[in-house]
Amino acid sequence: MVLSFDITSNTRQIAIYVGLVTSAFAFAEFSSGVAWGRISDKVGRKPVLLFGLAGTALSMLAFGLAPSLPFAMLGRALGGLLNGNMGVLQTTVAEIVTVKEHQPRAYAIMPFVWCLGSILGPALGGALAQPCKNYPALFTPGSLFDRYPFLLPNLVCAVVLFGGVIIGILFLEETHAEKKYRRDIGTEVGRWLLQKSARAAQAIPTEKAAAAQGPNYEVLIEDEAPPGYRTTDGSPRQSSSRSQSPAAHRRRFASTARRTRINGPRGTHKAFTKQVVLNITGFGILAFHSISFDQLMPVFLSEPVSHESPSLPFHFTGGFAFSSKTIGFMLSVQGVYSMLAQLFIFPLAASRFGTLRTFRFVVMTWPLLYLLVPYLVLLPPALQRPGVYFCLLWKITFHVLAFPSNAILLTNSAPSSLVLGVVNGAAASTASLARACGPTVSGLLHAYGLELGSTGLAWWACAIISLIGAFQSLWLEEVKGRMDQETPDDEIHSPEEALIDPLTLDAAISAAGDLPKYEDETGSHLLKIDSKLSLN
């Protein structure tokens, strides 16, 4: 896409402009991550997640309609500013999982889906880009898609994202510790739609059963009207004289929210404890050298073979001269293995050895990978390709072990669930800054290393960075968090834990008011309850 802007005729400079577009998103996400996390702590996770999806869709449309590089950078920056979903999504997962033993399995799901999207996304974009050139029978020259040849893949992605917004409105439930007790019209409509579809599927068998039972067979269907149009007339649970208005529902939900208010630190300054800061720092270090590996490896594999004699241990140059097709296949193998490792290896390792031990083992042995990668070019030709595959799988194994472990440690170190949003937002911002700076710094070091006659300079710099992260992990602790603390007896966390549900109490009072009364010997009015029930 950047090549189509006709910025330069030197193809070697295209990577610089591609990096500018990528960095525009990363820096914008860095500047807004903490703000979105703080907003999610105040208004809830669901609104921020839905707004992030909608903002991403709008930014993709702007990116697809960009006529020049500045507009393309503006579209990507808009996506970074409006999309605060990474930190908030981590927070949502943390609030859904209430059992500590379930965390490894839960935190493996999101990276798995991310890997799947990373494989399908580029394939979809490549298939739909420049449709007038690739599919002239369907897209005529001179049309909108001819003027904006990269609009179609962005348009398809925007449609998928807007579909996600609709699904989220109808079926995504709020997870915030206090905000989840508010009334949600969207999920009520979603449940009503599910009930309607289920009843429609059962309509024919029910009609056949009614015909077989005769005219006295009746089918009772409750709540046929959509939310907001329901009535309690004829309901066995409540008298028709006590129909609940929307205002009454809002008062009842507000009352429940007040009773379920959670005590804990709420200020941003109280959220960043020593362990929280250490985990966020470790996350940034991981993101920096991991993204640097992803940027350096394809360049290293594509560089021409050097015929100069190496001067060990540090002075040697050259690559493998692999074709783009070969490199793409290698990275695809890495992506498929990543999904499998995410689902099976990480949960097993975290359950067997513990989250902190797994994290420390990975970060302490990771520098060895960066030290060895440059020396692959010195292997015999028959061993070079197996050596590359070994290093690719080594890296991705460490990746799928380290990042979820860090996310779990960060979540458990948060002093309260009320500040999870801002904590994860700060972590996402730190990672975004690292991902923006990592490729640039490593690329400059790699170019400088080639001038010095040392192809391993950038790799060894990454080894130093990862070694800093290894020493930093020694100060990490697996602190006891929210899921390790027992709930006080006088604290109610959910309406289901209440001794008497307000709706049930109202229905009981209403039903009692309709019962006939009689006077005892003292003249007091008592309720008369029949001992027999009529089943007619």
C-alpha cells in the first residue's frame, strides 16, 4: 500500500515509511492506554470494549480511503487512539476468572485467537487488495475500488467489527465488580431473541403434543414481549396491581449496586504498587526484545550469503538468501505451532511449575537464544535450515510461556479489582511504546553492525536487554491477590448471595395482600390460607 503512494523510487526506503505507519498506531495506543483503562474503571468494561471495536472499524475505513502517506498515518493513529481494548480485554478476562487454578487455561485463549487472526488477517488482506486488478470481472476499472485499491479489505474488516459490536451489545455481559449489577437492556434483548428462536424451533413439536393431548392441554409462554414492553398481568408471581415500571427496575438495580459496593483502593496512585510496577516493567522489556526478534529474523533470513572468511568470535556477516516464499512458509509453521503451544504447553507448564517459576525460567534462558542466532550462518549448509526452524520454535515457545505468565502475575498483583483497568491500561501503553521503539532501534543497530562487519550486533543488543529482564524478574513475587482472600461474612458481592431477593420479597408481599382475611378472637386481622389447591 505504501508503495502505491509513489513516495520514493528507492525500494529500500519503503521499509522506513512502513515503519512510520506502524509506529503511528503504536504511539497513539501508548498515549491512550492508561486513559481507556481509567475510563473502564469508572463506566465499566463493556462500553469501552464496544467503543474500541467501533473506533477500530472507523479507523480502518479511514485507512482504506487514505490517498497519501500522511492520511494513512492519520488513519492508523486514529485506530490507536480509539482502541483501548488490549488492556481492558485483559481486565475482563481477569474478572471473569474467579478461580486461580483456571487462570492458565483462560489466559491461553486470547493469545490463541490473536495468533489465528495474525494468520488469517494477512491472507485476507492479500486476497482482497487491489480488486480491480485481481478480479476485473467483478470490479470494473474507474470504480471506487479502482481509486482506492486497498479499501475492500479494510471495508470487510470494518463490517466484521461492526458485527462484533452488535453481538457485544446483545450478548456481552459487564464484568466490572460494581457495574455488572446495572440493568443492561442490550443483554435483555439478546436473551429475549434467544428465547424466541428456541421457542420457534419448538413450536411444531408443541403443537403436535397439544393436538395429541386434546383441547384441555394448555401451553404457558412467559415474557413473550421484548424487554421494556412486558407486563405482570396474569402472572402467578405478582399481582397485576404491582406491575414493575422501568423506573422501579432502575431503582432496584441501583439498590443492588449500593449493597454490592466493594471496598478497596480506588485512586490511581494507590494502584501502582511495587509489584505492579515491576510486572509492567517486565512486560515492556519482553515486548521490546520480542518484537525486535520478529523484525530482525525475516531480514536475517533474506540477506545474501557472505563469502568472506569470518573472524570469530564477533566479526562475520551474511544471511541465508531465502526467498520470500520460503520465509513466509517458515513463519506460517511458526504461527501454527504457536497456536498449539498456547493451548497445550502453557497451561501444562503453569499448572505443573507455577506461574512465577515458569516466567523466571523463560526470561533467564531467553538471552541464550539471541546469543546463538547469528552463528546459524556458520553452520554447515545441511544444518542451517533445521537450525533456523529450531530457533523459530524456541522463540515462539518462550513467547507463549512468558506473556501469559506476566499477565497473570500482573493481574494477581493488583491491589483491587477496582483499579484493574488502569493497571492493565498502563501495561498495554508500556508494551505499545516498546513495540514502537523496538523495531526502529534494532533496525538501526543491524545496519550499523553490517557496516562494522558484524551481523550479530543487533542480536547481542537484544540479549543484553533480555538479560536485564532476567535480573529484574528476581524481584518479582507471587503475591496473594483478590482470589486468595476470603470474603467477609458481612460483605455481599452479588445479588444471588443475598438472603432474600428483592423481587421475590415484593411478589410475596403482593400475593399476601390478595389473600382473604378473617378475625380471630381478639379482633385482629389474619390471613386465611387454604390448605387445598385447585388444579382445575
